[in-house]
Amino acid sequence: MRRAAVQAFRTARRTPLRKVVTTRAFPRPPVNHIVGLRPVTTLIRRDAPTQIIRSSMYFRTFSVAALVSVLASGVYYYQRDPETRALVNGTSVITSGSGRSAPQYSTLASASGSLPTQTQSISNGLVAEPGAESKRRALLVQDNEFYVDELAHDAPLTKQAEDEGHNRMEKITPEQATQKLRKNEESYLVGRGRGVVRYDVVQIPSNNPIEDDHAEKIVEVPQSVTPPPAGSASSDWMFWGVFDGHAGWTTSAKLRQVLISYVARELNNTYISAFTDPSLTVPTPQSIDTAIKRGFLALDHEIVHASVSKITTNTKQKAAAAEILAPALSGACALLSFYDSSSKLFRVACTGDSRAVLGRKNPATGKWTATPLSEDQTGGTPSEMTRLRAEHPGEENVVHRGRILGGLEPSRAFGDAGYKWSREVQNRMKKFFFGKTPSPLLKTPPYVTAEPIITTTKVDPGQGDFVVLATDGLWEMLTNEEVVGLVGQWLENQSSSSGSNATSWTKSFFSSQSTKLPVEKPVSAPTEGGEGQRAPLRQTQWDVKTTDERFVVEDKNVATHLVRNALGGRDRDMVCGLLTLVSPYARRYRDDLTVEVIFFGEADKSGDVVLNAEASAPSLGAKAKL
């Protein structure tokens, strides 16, 4: 029976391939693959009942012979090994014969009914043909691959999780996707009258718990620290930070709690020192940059080295060692911005591969220009490779395949003690507490530093400048120009929407709406490692058509708007598929996403920072920050 099934299946595989997007050819799949779908790497839609989610956009039509082959092979494997099957809606789903047990999925309840017979796949999602029953779809995991299948019953697929009960595996609807996108969104209207009018924030987790974090703070600075602008009794220091954790969430959480405080303390000392010096009054640009760097390095020293001195080999200390050492053993990139309302200078301090981009309107063309305010600091960045090889001469593997010692991709980060501790310290930590065996390439640590690279930009609130800060999860999906153009498109939509409460600063930007992104296109596309800016690898991985028509405007929160379009935009099927995936599988297709957008402009001077309820999750209530 197995031989007959394989032969029938091979015959069915000769059915012509229908192409959706790409022309890339892939090797022929193994004959015992569940439905003959080839290994690919993107989210796709298909008209056939089952769809594999990998990374191309192919689907096949199957003949009766194909169906017979699947059923026949199913009988064979069912009889051969009852442990390598999973029940889905009462039907056996066969593994690919790898010898590993498939996850056991089952419905919570049974219901009568049959599958609908017709569907129509369109760019905005799966819509039933007239007269057909509504199809419900689910994601299932098998042999480390994902499939989209139809649910014949009312109950969703579930799997018992060790700590969190049942995880729903049913493919979410567009409405549920929107709820998920907006679950963590925040928006604040800044009535300080000092150059900033609004900022929006959103987070979408891939890991569980999310390894990203963020922090915002506005500090009113008295005259005793720095001269305020004319007509004001004080000035503002405004901070926004996004932190991209890796190998755990503890380092990024530590940065959320204290990084701004460490930097503000150093800035306070620097400004007071300059204010009391008759020859200066205000600090020099170099001294401000130095203060920010001191704050970064002081905190990293506290995380990595002071933590070691806090613990001993005493047995009673071992219980507390995990908490003390956790931020050192994991790591995090940090992107912290500092705006001084007196000088209108906007500084970006970057440690790692998160990115800040300035959007500024070109008065000659009416379009926005995208200017990066940071460099992606990785083992593949030319300037970082040069620095590391100069600091570690003779170590040819200090950067290997774009990674530090062949392991860590960011070349600058907080924590990551395995690249900073000596071999002696690492062996001691492993023996008495926690840690891994040191890398055999470890010779002259530290290889990774938390010292940031700082850029300074003069912003023009009168022209409506804005800045986007985001972890690399956004930039691996969208280019700088696409991000800036999407914010411009959102502004246009807000100012033209009927019934919108758009303020004057948004209404002045646009008077009409276009399907084209209002951004000046770059002369040439970014290349991997070129000028410190990595190209969005997911666009290549998913064979995304780089056309403006794929974008959509549906959200009041501009950060949510960016994330929605990064995950598929108008292609709702793709958005729903990516948001259905749960940890740890989601990480293969998308990273944690944290996005902040800061709008500069002239606004009221009420002195309040208030929650913008229409662009914030309802659970936030009346929350505000100052």
C-alpha cells in the first residue's frame, strides 16, 4: 500500500504549478511530505485545503490521485506508528516520517457539519463565495513546519501549555488581528509648547515574554541647571528609548527601569558645571555626548561587573545569584534619544542595531525625506569590523560570518557578559552559579561594548519634523523611505478624514490623499552592510513586491500603522497568519516589534501631557506621563 501511495503521489505532483508571486525554483520535496508542498519560506494564501507557511508564495492544485495518495499514505503511517500522528477535528494528520512525535492537537468539543465547498482568496483575506459556509482556519505545527488547515468544527485547535493553559491555534480573523495590533498601543499629546506635540508607541511580541522594552520621560529643568528659552521659566529634557533584548528579557527590562536616570544624572552634573562657568553658560556639544556615554557605560558596568562582586560562593547567596546575574547573562541593544527644548537639538545614542530615522518635508517637492540618525552596529557593519580588528589584532575570528566570535550579531550591547568577562570569571560563574562554557575563540575580552555612537540633529518644529525609533524587527521588514513615507501617508489620511479631530499641525501637511507614499525615493536601494544600513531581509525572504499599493491606512496610532504595514498591510491574510503564530515559532518569521514616533510642532502651552484616547488601548485609562 505504501508503494502505491507513493506512486500515486508522484503522479499527482506533476500537476502544473500556479505562481502567485515569485519565479524562484525550489528542489523537489520528499515523497512522504504531508501534502507534497515544497519547503519554502513565506506566508502564502492557497486555494487548496492545506497550506504550508514557510517563505515563498506557491500553491498547487491537486488531482484525485493526490487525494488518494495522501489517504493511502495516511493509512500506512497510522498502522505503522500510532505515536506519530495528531488528531485534528477527528482526522489524522500524518507526520513526515522523521521519527519525531508530532504535537498532539485535539478539539475541545465535537460538532456536526461539513466543510464548505468553495472559497475565494483575495488580497484582503479569505472570503466565502456566495452560498458557501464560512470557513474557519487554523495553524498547526508539525515537524517544525506550519500548516494552514480548515476547521470543520466550532472548537479551535488547542495544545496544553505547561504554564499558560490552552494556546489557541485557530487562525485569527482580520478583526482579531486588529485587536492584537492595538492591544499595547499608547499615544500622548504633549501640551508643553516646547517643540514636541505628540508621540505614539506600540509593541507586538514574538517571544514570550517579549524581549523588547521601552521608556519615555519628560523632565522639567529649572533655571539653576540651564538657561531656559526667552519667555520661559524652565526648559524640558525629553527622553525616548527602545531596547531590543536577546537571550532573554532581563537586560532590556533593566534598561527600561534605570537607563534614563543614569543618563539624566550625568547630564545634570554636566549642565550645572557649565552653568556655573562664566565662560560657558551651556555645555559644549562634546561634553554632552561624553555625559551620555558615561551614563551608558556606568550602567553596563553595574550590570556586568558589579553584579559579580555582589555575589560570593556562599551557599546562601546562590538563591539570589540568578536575579543578580540575569541582566549580565542576557543582553540588549539600546536606542536612546535626548531632546533639549532650549537648543532644539535632538540627540540619538545608539548601542546595537535598533535604528532612528528623521522624516523632514522637502518644501520644493512637498515630499518627505528619510535621514538615518543611527548606524546598525553589527559584525557585518564595515566600520564596526574595522574597529574590532584594530582592538583585537591577530584574532582573525573576532568577526566571523558577520558575528562577534561567530556568535553574537550586535557588536555593541548591554549585558552579554560572555563577550566581556575574562575566561577566569566565566569559569567561576559556571562552576558556582550560572553560565556557559566560554567560547574557544575568547582571548582578549571585552569584545562587545555598551558605548553608544551619538548623532546630533537640529529639528524644526515649525516644519513638522518627526522621528521614528524602532527595534530591528521593523527595519528587517521596511526600508527607511517606506517607514517615513508611511508616516506621511498616515498624516495625509488624518488631515483629510471626515470627522477627524486632527489638529492644525497635521492639517497643514496634506490636503489630499494618494496611493503613492509621499516620500523621496533613494537613488539606489540599500545593500547589506552598505553605509551601516542593512536592507530589509524579510522582503527578500517573503518575495514582497516593493510597490506602494501594498500599504493601507487603518489605525489612529501611527506606530500601529507602521507595524500593520510591516506585517503585510493590505494583504490581510498575511497579517493574520503572522499574528496567529505563537512563541517560540513566531520568532522564525518575525521579531519582537517596538516602535515609537515623535512629532515635532507648535502646539498649545497647557503644560499637560495627556493620553490620546482614540489612539491608545482602552486598558490604559487616563494614564499620562511627565
